[in-house]
Amino acid sequence: TGESTPTVTGFFEVTVDGKLVHSKKNGDEFPDTKDKMDKIVEAIQAAK
């Protein structure tokens, strides 16, 4: 499930099982390509 953040930062970050797997703030940009989405999906699948 997703968790809301207390403030709006403008950053898009994806955390899976407590691990940051994608961060717009850290230079990953928005996940708008297949490669970026695959990275996120793989992290989700690995956490199952």
C-alpha cells in the first residue's frame, strides 16, 4: 500500500519494503520509460 507524505516536496520517490528504489530527488527523474518502470516492478517482485 502507498503511504502519504506529510508535506508536498515535488519529489517522486518509491520505497519498497523500506528501501528507496527510485528517487526523482536523487536524479532518477519521473519513471516515464520502460527501463525505469522495470526497475520499480523488479523491486516490488523481489519483496514478495
